[in-house]
Amino acid sequence: MKRVVLAFGTRPEATKMAPVYLALKEIPYVKPLVLLTGQHREQLRQALSLFGIQEDRNLDVMQERQALPDLAARILPQAARALKEMGADYVLVHGDTLTTFAVAWAAFLEGQPVGHVEAGLRSHNLKEPFPEEANRRLTDALTDLDFAPTPLAKENLLREGKREEGILVTGQTGVDAVLLAARLGRLPEGLPKGPYVTVTMHRRENWPLLQDLARALRKVALAFPEITFVYPVHLNPVVREAVFPVLKGVRNFVLLDPLDYGPMAALMKESLLLVTDSGGLQEEGAALGVPVVVLRNVTERPEGLRAGILKLAGTDPEGVYRVVKGLLEDPEELARMRRAQNPYGDGKAGVRVARGVAWRLGLGPRPEDWRP
């Protein structure tokens, strides 16, 4: 029996690795195990519960207002020890968090092969998103197998010198997850009547701008009193201290604690528009057919821009105000964006990743690349 350890630490990683875990359970002679670093806590457990997944080991590294170097220093030795004790024949990490790189490095130092789910995303700017762009580049330097979500991600890896035989194009596992969660989830209880615009802002590089961005969105909300703006606010104190003083008290701006993944997926599905600086929500919006305004200057997911489902607004508050207000005033443009083809996956990425791992372990043929 081959032991495959799926290691992650945040809710987005958990939701995107859940389809991989469930698919690995169906592969003969493979035993999937879950190693959590605990970079998130309650949100992480809620996501696992939705998919019926239990952890096998939890490093529980989370501390209040933790500094990134301190977090990395805690994860690396604990992850190395845990992977060794769990007898990992193969290690899977996901995306671009500090957990991703630290666990990949730990596995590399222990001589355990690492596969990277969602490999090859690039903004080509180490400061945006920070530190995620560095995390994913550093991770891909250590990997045995790269699961690229799109052909463009594969091209990025090839340009960096990765071998083609070690790259599989799978589609985005987040598409699998959000389609399932949207079917299972229900809107948050007590939410006012729609139509809805869903907002998320938490990116570290946007912290200095959060208050001004909140003011811009406040102006939009006041201009559209018939629309309910729903903002599940990240638990990080830096984020909450910036946005609550600006948005609290605006009649049609609902500030919530972070939602479980099921209600969040249901809310996104019912929204006119998503306004976010998140990476994953760009793909989730596209998968659900919901237009997305991206509060970044660059995106590592340009496929959605080309397809027409994403619109890059930048981080200048006045520019954000114009873009969001302009879209809400233009139902024809919103309808056009909704009709755009989803370039991120077909809902079967988890199965392709699982089969890729089985192939690498000598338990089956190499799967075919996904093509949009």
C-alpha cells in the first residue's frame, strides 16, 4: 500500500485538495493521508467537514499576528518530522501558501518526492501577490511532478526549464470543489434579499490600501441601494481594523465573519458580481458563470481575462469605483461576461491528479492532458 500525504494549511488549500483526496481513495493500493499545518484553524476544519475528510496529523502552527519568517521556521522542522513518521511514499502540496513551500522543502530534504497541484501559475512580479508568487516559484524548483491547471501554466513551467514529461495539465481542482459545494450549500441564514454583490479583500500587498478601497466600495453601495453587498471579512485583525470603521453602518453593506465553504459557494452562485483580490475566487467565479472584478494590478490567472469573465480593476480606489459602478450600470456587459467560457477546468481535475500520482508510483498509465 502506497502512502500519499496531502499537506496543506489554509481553507483554500483544503477545498482544492478535497477532490484529489476523494479521487485517491478510489485508486487501488493507495492510502491518502492528510497532514495539516494549521495555518488556518476553524475555517480549515469547516472545509474538511463539508467533504467528509478527517485529518491524520495537525502541526497546529497558528499564532496571533504571526510573522512569516517565524511561521516558516515552525513549519519546516515539524513537517519534516511528520512526513517521516507518516511514512510518505509521495507528498502532495497545493498552490502558493507558505505551507506549500515549507512542506515541499521539508519533503525534499527528507528525500520524499513532491507533486505540486496548481503548479505553474505566474504573475511574473514577486511583489504581487506577496509572498505567494515566490512560494510557488520556489516550490516548482523542488517538485517531482507538476500538475498544471491550464496549458498556459504548463508553458510557464516549460519556459523555466521543467521537463515536459513531469508536467500534467489537469484543469483546476478548485472548479471541481466549487461546483460540488454550490450544489450542497445554502445561502447564509438571515441574509437580506438580493440581488447580491459578493466582496472579499484580504491580500497582504493590499493592506495599506484596504481603507481607501473600502471607501470606494462604500460609494458604490450608496449609489445602488437596491443591491445587497455582502463581505465575509477575513479574521486577520489588520483587515478587520481597516474595513469595519468604513463599512459598518452602511444599510446595504453586510459584514459577516468568514463563511463556511458551502454557504460561500451558494452566495457566489447567486451573485451579480464578485469583487475580490483573491486568486481562487477568480476561478470559482468563472466556474459558476459569475463576472469577477479583480482588485489587483496583475493576475496569475490571465486565462479569465482573455475569456472575458474577469476584469482587472487595479488597486487605485477611484479606478475601482469606476469599474464596479460601470459594470453594475451595464446589464448587457454583465450578461456578456456571464456567457464567457470557463477556461479553468471541467470538474474532473481531481481524478486526473490522482491518476497522475498513481502513474508516478507505478500503479497505472500516464493520464492524458486536459485541453479546454
